[in-house]
Amino acid sequence: MEPGAAILPPSGKLHNDASGEEFALGEVCVIGRSKESALVIADTRVSRRHAMIRRQDDGFWYFDLGSVNGSLINGRRVTTSQMLASGDIIRIADHQFRFESGPQPERTPCGTSMAENTIADVRSRKVILLVSDIQGFTAISEKLSPDQLAPIIGSWYSQTEAILESHGANLDKFIGDCVLGYWLDTTPASRLQALKAAHAMRVGCDQVQEKHRGVLEPLGLRFGSGAAVHLGRAAYGAFSSREFTLLGDAVNLVFRLESLTRPLGHPVLVSADVFAGWSEGLSRCRSLGEHAVKGRAQKVEVYALDHDPEEASA
């Protein structure tokens, strides 16, 4: 390998042997009947969000998202997350895809002239940020087998993506048991949508609990999440050939705020910055005062969202 070059994780694609079509796989590929899916299968036997393929550092992993009719890999039903190997055959209903994997091209060696590269379009602007994190995930993963855990996490992934989409958010990424979403529009209407999305995620955890109560309740487990909403300036764009994301102090702060949900005992927290220029929004939350946040010298004013934001507080 030349100095300055680094090998990226493998590339991947799905090949439809029947039609000859090929589908390149990105960081996250949702497969389903929904028109918003990355790979749409127009078949009523296919769930709206049937499955998901995620690229991780060690390769591509397949998740069945709690679909009604399930997924088969090499003729065996997928009951947990499964790492894909080149040549694996994925069958959903009567639709068959062959997974193919190959090495990514090396990064451009140091010293290559700027004229030979595409300059990433990275911009800075105010955004609304929403982070949600599964609470007690370590305890859940310790007590459940992989076969039990995968459908539960798959349900949360699918539900979270649907909530963000329905409230006009962009999904930045899933990071294990955590998700980051954002709105580039910071109008009061979008701020309200962010609060509604955070509330819907909390309520959605109750639905996941109910759906999987037969597995969770005998072990005394409760499925829940913490969420935080913040408004601030962030840089966003394609920071590498594989990564479109957000960076900046606002991103760090929203993650820090989410970590306060446990010690403060409130599942949804909102920063005071969300209400700057939107005083009407204050009626939808309750002030918890100022609190210290790790890594910051000044305390941050925090609000709790205890109810449906459609219903203003008295």
C-alpha cells in the first residue's frame, strides 16, 4: 500500500438474478414495500419496512425488521442480525437477491493535486437536532439472546425511521442503540415537528414493549428511550466519500443533553435554544432550570417535554 492510502470497508450490492438489476448498498439500505424504501419491492407479501442492510466496519449486516413473512438467507429464516458473505442468497417472498461484496478503492494518496479531486460541499447553518437513545440497552443485551434481541431492535429501528420521516426530519445515522436526526429548516413549524417526533419516539417505546412483552416482561425488562432536542449551528455535508454527516458543538451538546434524561428522570429534554424567537413553544414544555453538562463550563437551561406537544400546558 502506498504511503497515505487506507483501505475502506468493502463495497456491496444486491443482484436480482431474475431481472438482472443491481442495487448498490450504502450505509443503510431499507428494503420494503414502502415507496420511501431504498429498495422497493411492490408485493403485498412484503412488509412496508421489511428488512435493513447496514454497512459496518467489518462488513454488511442484514436485519429483518419484524416483518410478517420474514426473510431467508441461503434457505434459512433470519431470526437475528446476520453478517452477509459474498454469494449469499436473500429471499423475500418470491423475490431473490444475490449479495456481492468487493474491496473499496483505496483512498486517494496524500499529495494528489486538488484539481484531481472533487471538493466536498460542506456548509454551516443552524439546524434542529434530535437524538434518541435506548435506555438500559446493556442490561437488555445481557439478558436476551441475539435471536431475541434482533427483532426488538429491528422494531425500534423501523419505527424510529418512520417517525423521523413522517415529521419531515433527515435521518443522519443509527449508531448502535442511538439515532441522530435533523431538520435544516428551523422555523417554528419545524421546531414543533421536532418536539412531536421526540414525543412519538417515547410513545413508540411503549409499543415496542407491548409487541415483545412475552420476551421482555418475564425477565423484568422495560424497553424505553431518552431523547433530546436542540437548535444550533452545525457543519453538514460529505466529509468523505462514504460519510454525509453533521459536526460541531451543537451536535456534541444534543448528545450531552440526552445523557441528562436518566439523572433528571425525564425521557425527553429540550434546550432553551429551541425556544429562541418562539415563545409560544414554551407553553409545550416545563422548565427544569439550568444544569451542568459534561465538557461545558457554563450550565445549560433545560426543559422537559412531559406530554403531547400538540397540547399546550395550562
